[in-house]
Amino acid sequence: MHNLFIGELAERLKNRQISSVELTRHFLSRIERFSPALNAFITLTAEQALIDAAAADARLGKGERGPLLGIPLIHKDIFCTDGVKTSCGSRMLDNFVAPYDATVVARLKAAGTVMLGKSNMDEFAMGSSNETSYYGPVKNPWDISKVPGGSSGGSAAATAARLAPLATGTDTGGSIRQPAALTGVTGLKPTYGRVSRYGMIAFASSLDQAGVFARSAADAAAALQVIAGFDPRDSTSVDVPVPDYSAPLSRPLKGLKIGLLREFFDGLEPRNAALIEDALNIFTGLGAETREVSLPHLPLSVPTYYVVAPAECSSNLSRFDGVRFGYRCENPKDLLDLYKRSRGEGFGAEVKRRIMTGTYVLSAGYFDAYYLKAQKARRLITDDFRSAFETVDLLIGPTTPTPAFDIGAKMNDPVLMYLNDIYTIGANLAGLPGVSVPCGFVDSLPMGLQLIGPHFAEAKLLNAAHQYQQATDWHRHAPRGYE
Amino acid sequence: MSLTRQDVEKIAHLARLSITDQEMPVYVSSLSSIVDFVDELSRTDTAGVVPMAHPLDGQHQRLREDAVSESDHHEKYQRNAPAVTAGLYVVPRVIE
Amino acid sequence: MRDWEVVIGLEIHAQLATQSKIFSGSATAYGAPPNTQADLVDLAYPGVLPVLNARAVQMAVKFGLAVDATIARRSVFARKNYFYPDLPKGYQISQYELPVVARGSLQVMLDDGAVKTVGITRAHLEEDAGKSLHEGLANASGIDLNRAGTPLLEIVSEPDMRSAKEAVAYMKKIHTLVRYLEICDGNMQEGSFRCDANVSVRPKGEEKLGTRAEIKNLNSFRFVEKAIQYEVARQVELIESGGKVVQETRLYDSDKDETRSMRSKEEANDYRYFPDPDLLPVEIDAKFIEAVHKTLPELPDQKAARFAKDFGLSAYDAGVLSASRELGAYFEAVVAGLSAGHAKLAANWVMGELSSALNRENVDIEHSRVNPPQLTGLLNRIVDETISGKIAKEVFEAMWSEGKPADTIIEAKGLRQITDAGAIEGVIDAVIAANPKQLADYRSGKDKLFGFFVGQVMKATAGKANPAQLNDLLKKKLGGGGHA
């Protein structure tokens, strides 16, 4: 049952071959069995899940139909869930119960999904390995000595381990696509503004975007259909119509122009490069045209990101001050002490490092050299993408430079860790949609193929990913022991 | 560019973060390497480039109608608060 | 001792009279129980986002148009980062590099009647902070965030004022203007209208500005005047005794009537402004401006000019009567009920008896116990000589306390003026007969005694004799005497 795709599960629910309660119990039992070793969850909501599943069954019983009605899912613990602990992977919010639902959560709830729990993540989504979580690292189901990637590592690992057919995530610099690649699942980061950020705890407001993990592009399309759309509570939510994402999946790719990102291939490890070459051949076989394109400023992505994201996070995280919610230090001797110790003790090392980096690049005397300079570089990178999309429909390349690495391997070298995001950050800086799909294995670990499209080209992106998945079976591979 | 301990102390104070003596050298070195890394930007020619603050560049702010849509839920909201009295959030004395 | 020139610029904070907050749907009403008007956005809960209130933008544009300012077609909200318990997000959303209102100016009438132009550097939108309360809490403060997120228009002047009095005249003019525009209730006790004053001194003739001190949070015209006076004296004394003014933030203590340094707030200020990534640039097109333009009322200066021209009032009277929309409307309603040529009479009464009654009872003109038709009724009795101006004051007091129309009171109290010449003559004759000595003195040249006779006749008629008639008749009867 857990190997079925969402479309297949929905079909069985519709035909009353299974009930949502049965489905929910099945996944809850898998979670009980596998999660302790994976550490994929921060909170389990089993009791509520069964209530919600029963409610979904009642809706189904009345003849109501919906592609996600009765489907269990996991929310990344960055999304506020009314009445449920929302920790953002931080000690700061270990005691925090959100009093409201994020728009993403509310939409999925209304669509009849059943929340099984909240997934583990890098603290405040700051990390590429899930090792910065206050709740400990998440393990990669393909090899528990490896990281699952981050920051949405819990959602990725749980999806890969078949603990749920669907999980939400957020992607600020690759936090959906990179863990999707490292755990062998499909991860979709929509266009900035396509999905509401309301209720998603902010890391870097101009880069954060909600998305999903699923085991196929078709499943991701069904989920995007529900979460996409204008939200008056988010000023950066874009009011453009939401197209049908499912129908165009089956379109043939004949004539699709795919650009191979030259910058992503320079110095790419040969086995990884070979997988991308294979994928290109598949696309050519499907009728697409491929050509090489160059985005000369793309190598500036990582330094640009590591100015912009920390700058915004340093300000976004100022609200965690021990006054209205969250962690407060013991016996503060005065106001300054309350602030410094609540924040010093409530935040972990990487979060503090990024807050300080951001504070530094915005401070008097450094603003122009760093923040403003990075904003200019951001335009150069964005303009590169724009010109590329004048000649091609989609861009293609690897999602990550390497497969999953050992837990602990990069924790002492932040810059080395940051370079993990080298292929994913560009899309965030330019606000573009991207998807990572499994494309093979290196050292028995899954690798991801990344597709990037122009703004609001999710349908085209998912179409290409789906057609690729029709021609390959990489996305059907399950980690050993989780089949 | 390398940051000194004094630089990091100043930043930590601005950001209201307590940093222990043991942690301090780690931050001095890691922040220095990050700043070194992002310094790569300084080698890029950005003359005449207009800064881009947001991916929705060129779009503008939507305006909301002036209407009261929220009601009082302070008891619910204050359940998360570490210290409350008579509806007020309590902090150590604010000295003006 | 050198001659010093005082240089003052004001930053006025006007709370905009919107129903809801600038970035949230919470109410802005004053005086609610603590934190009952603070929603998730005002409390800076994790995950929430700001959405801009259209009315706040319209109000800012309205102000800009009223001071002939340039309206920015594109303005940007920025974050001003600092930690303070009344600032829940740890940053204030404000405007920094690109404010909604750019350069404008305002004409201010000074006490001596001279008109001064004060430059307005900019006006920008921002959110107000909450409040820290200390009463009844041992070594702690309580935070009320009801005020957090209330829209503010910060109006920044050029350093054009040269005395505390000029600064107050400018501030009063802005106060008048924002109430005219109905963008701020102007309530200074409730903090709806307050200012920071930048004060410096320099030797007369010197071009270069002296180092300034910023006096924060002045919430009355009197405090503005006193704080600036104190600060000027402090700076002059400091410089003359060989010291140097340091650039700093100071607080005015009204109890001690002095300003003192707020070093705590000053320490390491580095606000790290940057564009708020949760908000996009605000675009204001010609259509938007035109729509706001249509809502502009007659402005105080326009009204004053019209009063002076149409009603023949002095510039001073016209200025006073146009100081608020309500006062101007009251005055115009009174004038409308009078026959032509009596606007000055109406002006005198509105600025005189009516204003003192309002002040005495501390009521707004909208709640005056004598309304415009009632006052017109009274003034018409002066115009048609039913009563004298003096009696009219008595009638006015009775109207105010009893709430009855003038005619009712005049009739009930028998205050109708005596205009029958025969009746007045009879009283004059009796008075003359009773005062032979004074008559003789008067006729021998003691002109001043004319007043004595007037007084005696008025006393005998309980003040009801028509003064002009009495004057003429008395002159005739007394004969001799050379008074005018």
C-alpha cells in the first residue's frame, strides 16, 4: 500500500477499496516502526490523524471526491499548525504551540488530507544536512550513516522511507530539491509567490518558498494544485490564475527546448555527469531538443545567497526575544540579559552564526560592500536566467554536486557545507520554479536531476519531469528495508 | 578579511546574542571564513547595476482595504508567553 | 557675549485616523484593555506577514498634496532594526531611502503677523510601537501592544525655525492641517500627535550648523516651547563656558523643566536599514493621486483668504476662525443667518463670548451648548437693536446655561431695549433733575461727566436704553459741554 502513488491511493479511496482510516493506520504503523531510527519526526499527531481520517472517510462516503481527500501527509515543522507544537527545529520554539494554521496547512486540510505529524528539519531551515536541528540529525534511509540533506530532511527521509505518500517542505536555497535528490524522491519548489508564505516561519523572506515532496512528479502536481494560489495575507503572494497541473503532464515533449547549464558541468564528478548525460539522452529520445547554455554569473550564487539570506534572517529572527512566546532564559537580571541569554541559549550554533553574518553585512560601514553588492549580483544572476529563457524552455543540470555525505562530515566547515547548495541557490535568487527527480545512483546512493523553469512554468516543469519518469524507473526505487 | 574578537563581540551585542568564552574563538574563525568567502563578490564588476531586493522585481505592493478584521484573542495568544500579568507581557524593568 | 542663532527642525509623528492598523486588521481605537487589539501580526507571531492598509497610503498622499509636496511614484518600506520590548518584531517597518512624500513647504503665521515659509523635507509612513507600563510591577515592566502597528505619518521639517515660538507656530499649523485633512485626530493627550525636536545653536552670521541634540517625544505645544527654550539655554551656556554640544538624544522632563541625555538608547545605534522583503514597493500613479486630490477639503490658508476677502475680516481674525474646520464651519453658519455686513460682529462673538464659554467649560465647538442658529438668533437681536451688545452678553450666558433661544430669554427677562425716544427722554429728565451739581459741573466743562449721566440712565433702565439713542438724546438735553 505504501508503495502506491497518490493517484493510485486516491483511486482506491474513491472505490472504497480502502478507507482513509486504514491508510492512516498503515502509515502510522510504519512510522512507529521506522521513525525512531530515522529521527524524521519532531511531533506525531496520531490521535488527531485518525479523527481526520474518519472525517475524510465520511466525506468520501457522501460521494465527495478530491485528488487528496483522505491522503495522509507530513508537514515540515516550519509550518504553523493550530493547536500543535511548531518548533522549527529549534529549542527556541520547543514549547511553542501555534495558534493558527499556515495557509499551506489550511488548504491541505480543506482538501481532506490527514496530517500524521510534523517532520524534523534543520533549525529555522538553516542547514543542508539536517544536523542543525535541536532534535538531532535525521538519518538517510538509504544509509543511516549519511545525512538526508536539508533543511527539509525529515520530510524527504519520511517520503523516501514510505512513511507517507506526501510531505511539505520549504526551499530557501535548495531545502526541498537537495534533500529530495539525496533521498531519491521528487521535490518541487514552485515559483516565488506561487504558494503563500503565510504561517511558514520565515528564514529569508525574499527566498523562502513552500513546496512538496512526493514520489512522482504527478503526485507533486496534485499537491501543488491544492497549495498554489493567491493569499491576501501574504503581500508577496502573486495573484495569477492557477492552471491545471495534472492534465498537461501527458503532453509529449516534442520540440521542448532544454538548456544544459554549462556552469553546472564545469568540474562535475564524472559519475554524476554521466547520470545527467543519460537523462539528456532520455529527453532527446522523448523529442526534446537540448543545447548548452551559459549563465556567466551563476558562480556568484553562493556568495550572493550567503549575504542576502543571513541579512534577512538576522532581522526575521529578532522577534524571538523571550517576551511573547518561545524560550526565555532563567532569572534574567535585566532586559539586556533577558534578550542575550534567551536568544543565546534558545538558538543553536548555525542559527547564531547566520544571524551574526547578517547583522555584520547590514551594519554601518559594510552595507554597501556586502548587502548592496549582493543585491546587484542578484540582478546579474537573474538577468542571466532571463536571457537563457529567451532561447530555451527549461534548464537542466544536477541537483547536488555529490550524493549524501556522512553525518558530521561538514559540520565544522560552514563554507564547505554552504557549497552543497551551489546548484540550487540560483533558482531561489531569481524566484524560479525547480524540481528535482531521481536520476540514478552513485555509490548506491540516489542522485537528483534538476529542472528549472521560468516564472510560473510549473506545468511545463512537471510535464517534463513526468515524461522523464514515464521513461525511467529511478523514482520507483525504494531504500532497502523500506520496500 | 578577518574578523577580530572585538568585531564579533560587537555584532553579538547588536544581535543580542550571548556568546560564551568557549564559543567565541569558533565564531571568530567561522565568521571570518564566511566573510572571506562572500568577499568574492567584491571581485565582480557591478558598475551601473540596479540592486535587486526581491524576486518579484517590478511588481508592486497590493493594498488592503481599511477594515477591522481581527477580534480579541489575547488569552489564546498569551498561552505561549513566558510571563503575563493582567493582560500585559512582563519583562525586566525597562529603563528609559 | 556673542549673539546666538537658534536652529530648529521638527519631526512630527501624526497617528493616522484609520480604522485598522497599517499592516494588520486590528482596531486602532484608543484605550482598550491591554493587548486586546493586538493580533498575530501586531504580536510578531512566527510566520505572519504584513499587508499594507490602502487608507494609510491615501492619507499620506493627501498630506503631501496639502503641502505642495512631490508624491513619490514609487516608495519603499524598510526595516529599522533594534531591540526594545515595545517593538515586537525587533524591527520597525518604516520608510528610509524612498519616502512616500518628498519635498514640500508650509506657510506659517507668526505672532507678529509675519508669514514664514517652512520647508518640509519629507513625510513617510511607519508603524507605531507598543507601550511599556511600570505602575504596580515590582522591578518589572508590562508590555501593551495595542498601539503597535498603528499607522504613523512622520513629517520631517527642514531646520527652518529660529525660535521655540516659531517651532510651536509650525507645529500648530501642521496640527491644524492634519485635522482639516481628517487624517489625524490631533489628540495630544492620547499621543496621536507628538514630535521630536532637533535643536542647535550657532553664532549669528555663521553658515555652518551647530551640533544638534534631538529632544524625543514632546506631546504638548507647551512642552515643545519649554523644552526648546531649556535646550537652547543649555547649549549656549555650555558653549560659552568652553564646552561642546554632543550629538545625542535627550528627553524632556516636564516636572523638572529640563532635558536630560538618554544615553541608554543612544548606545551603539546601528539600525541596519534594508528594504522589507515582506513588502513590495508602493506604486502611486496619477489616477491614485487624482482620486485623493478630489477628497482634499478647502485648506486652512484658502479658508482664511476667503474669510478675509468675502467677509472683510483682518488677517488675524481670518486666521483664528480658520484654525479648525469646525470653528470655520460654525462661523460660516452664523454669518449665513445674518444680513450682509455683519460678519465682523459674528467674528467677534465667535472668537469672544463663544470661545471663552467653550474654554471655560472645556467643550469642543461641535458640542457647544449654543449652536450656530441660536447664536445667529442672538446676533440678529443686536442687529435689529432689540438689545444692546452688553445685554446680549447677559442673554448669551442665559442661553448657555438654560439652553433656550435668545428671544425667549429676552422676553422672559424683559431685556428688550428701550428705543422709544420719549421714554428715554423721560428718564434723562429725571436723572438731570436729580443731579443738579453734576449738571453744573458738566456745563462748566467737565466733559467726563457725560459718562456719569449715561451710567445713571442705564442704571435707571436696567441697561436697556438703546445706547446710540441715549447718546444723542443726552447730548441734546445736557447742551453745552464739548465732548465728541
